[in-house]
Amino acid sequence: MSVLPPRTVLAVPASSERFLHKARTSTASVLMVDLEDGVAATGKDEARSLVRTSARPLASARRRLWLRVNAVGSTHLAADLTLANTQREHLDALVLPKATPDTVREIAARTDLPLVALVESPDGVEDARAIAAHPAVRAVMFGELDYRAELAAAGGLRAQDTSWAQARIVNAAACAAIPAIAGPTAAVEDEPRLRADCQRQSDLGFTGKLCIHPAQLELVQRAFAPSADMVAWARRVTTAAADAPADGAIAVDGSMVDKPVVDRARRILAEGRQ
């Protein structure tokens, strides 16, 4: 997987030949082919057959290809892992639903493909740091819709603000120096809602976002990329740092700049080239 984090992860149901074909021209950073929630129980075998024929054309040097398998405990998981291991040359990672430290260890023992841990339960949120710390895990993703469902089951019917859970996931990912992918915005045609979600999630520190429709990609890409103002500021900081006579704090735009600020500016410039 690339050192730079993906900004747009497009979910594609593995059961739809039409969607899989259209995804070949997608501008997403990652295509996440979904064998779990996006496929009815009666369609799992057919979906796996479609993945076998689609994995090669979906794989691209311009983007990554992830396969979302069924959760540990599902009767479909063994067949999913067999498929994944036969298609490993085309896959960059497996997305593991309902991730916990135990399920991450189990799947890591059954495949050597990198894992993206989908944290979508209260237990997963509590254990986010241990999940992210496993060497097989290369990114964490927040399953917000499933998490809210569990809050509702416990009586939290009005739960909307999941920022506490999201912040735990972002911090866990930062501890492991891996990307944190925000959950989806279900209102596909509500652009103001998508824009607001992106603003809040990027402000929290998420590096990218799961998209459930191609129409969301352009806005999400812009929202998580460094803005023109950020890039201009980063250039001023790195230029000033390069011209400074020695290590230590300098002033840029009237603010103190030291090594951590310079490091952040360099990262902004690196990501601005994506």
C-alpha cells in the first residue's frame, strides 16, 4: 500500500457486474469490492465468481483494490478467504468487518494480505488502539452506520454525534502511523450534508472517506486534499526553514515555526502532489 493515505474509497457491491464494470474508470483512490453488506446471502457465490473475473481489470497502478470479506463467524468467510488468496496478486488489502483484536489476529493467521480494520462496534472503538497496532493492519475505517445501530440497540435512539468514537479511531491510527478512513455519508443526493460531514471528519484528523456513490468522489477528494492556502503556507514555511542559519524556531507570517511545524508543512507539500 502507498505511503500516502487514500482520500477516496469507493464501495462497489461484488454482486453487480454493471457496477464492477463501471468502476474500472473510477477516479477513486481505492476501490473496495464488497462481499459483505453489499451482497445478499443468496448471492454470495455468484458475487465471488464476479470478483474472480473482475479483479484483474479492476487492479490499476493508479489506485488500490481492497476486498471487503464477511465477518469472522460468518459461514461465508472461508470461501471469501480462499478467493482472496487466489487473487492476491491483484489485491492490496482485505477489509475486515466488525474488527476486534481477536478477529484481526485470526484473519492475519489465515492470510498474509494486508488488512484494513473496519471498526464499527462499541467493542471495536474501545479496542481501536490494539487493533491499529497489529502489524497486519495498514489502515482503520469507521463503520459509522453499524456503530449507530448498536447505540440504538442500547437505547441511544437519538445518537447523532459520534465524534468521540471517531476521535478514538483517528488517535489509534496516528499511534500506529496508518491512515484513518471516515465513514460514509448515506444521503447521496445531499451535497451540503456531504460537505459538512467532510469538513467535520477532516477537522478531526481523518485522512480520507468511504464513498457509497461515484458522485461523491470529487467533493470528497477536494475536502481531504490540502487546500491551495495550505500548500502556499507550507511553501513559505519550508522556504524559510531552508534559509534559516541554524536549527531552532523562526517566524513565518508572524507565528513561531519550529521542527514539528516544518515537518507538517513538508507533509502537506508531499500530499499536495497526489
